Amino acid sequence: MTPDPILRFLGRVDYQPAWRAMQDFTAGRDADAADEIWLLEHPPVFTLGMAGKREHVLADIGIPVLAIDRGGQVTYHGPGQVVGYLLVDLRRRGYGVRELVHRIEQAVIDVLAEHGLPGERLAGAPGVYLASGGDGGLAKIAALGLRVRHGCTYHGLALNVDLDLAPYRAINPCGYAGMAVTRLKDFVPEVRREAVEAALARRLLERVYGEKPEGVTG
């Protein structure tokens, strides 16, 4: 019998210990281990994915830069962001990493819809985006990057709720020069991070462990 996934709300955790804990969990789990979803936030840090290029860090503003083992380029984590780490055994789920990415994005889109906002995907750039103005441009509100080892995932997503966006000016977010970045507070001024975290946890459980979302292929 497949065990139910476990939700853990960890509060504010330094990046490196959380990363090492994900690695240790994944290396040590067996076929009977329950999946876990960790919800947390980090002190300010830039993380650079395995294919990440240092030139996408444009300026030293006193925030540490860590080279890590997820996919993708450079992104920022800081207080006011909801980070979700998904420790999922894909072999038990019966779908692959592309579908997991779609399901995670859909969970974020569902959370935004609860606030009356139409989250969008952007082909070739995993994450979730919102229209940023009358010009039809999109701004990134959630970044996504995973690592898969022996059929099990770690890392996950980061949803901008009420964090300071200024550090993004020191990088090319996700490797895209000039990419606009936004946060939920700019659309819903009264938003509370804790409420968004709880909603995201609920939606991740629904989407990762529920029926195949509409529009998934492959």
C-alpha cells in the first residue's frame, strides 16, 4: 500500500541545510518511504542551477550565490516567498518529470485563481507568469526547478508573495535578460504569506496526487 504524502511546514530555514536535507532524504529513502512536501522560506540567497552561467549574476549586492544541483539558471530566494520542495517518488506516481512540472505549475495557477488572477505558462520557460500591464507582457511570479535521482525528485518551486523584488535587478532571472518579475502583493495588497502557503500546500496535494490535469501531454 502506498503511504500518504507528508506535509511539513518548516518556517524560515537557511538554504544550504535545507538543500543537504533534501539530498539526504532522497539518497536514504526506500520503496516504502512516504513522499514529503516541505513548505518554507529562506533568508536572502541566489541559487545557480547545474547549467547556470555566472554571467547571469550581474552585480555583487552582498547576497550569497550558491551553485546547486537543480535544473535551470539563477534565481533569488528571500523572506516573503513561499518555497515548496517536492520529494516525490515518480515511479509510484506513474508519470514523468514533465507531467510533474505541469502539475506543480497548475497548483500555482489554482492558488492565483483563488485571488482572481489568471496565471499563465510560457513555452520553454518553466514557471508561472502574470500579465504585467496593458502591453500584454508577462512577469514571472513563480520559478520552478527540479532534480531527479533514481526516479525520485527534490527541489521544487518558489512563489513570490510579498518579498522585496529589488535583488532580482542583480540577476538575469532564470537566465533571461530583462525578464520582469512580480509578486502577489502587488495585485492583492492584503495578502498574507501564511494563507498562501496553506493554499499552495492544499493545491499541491490535489494536483500532484490527483487526476491528470487538463492539457497534459506525454
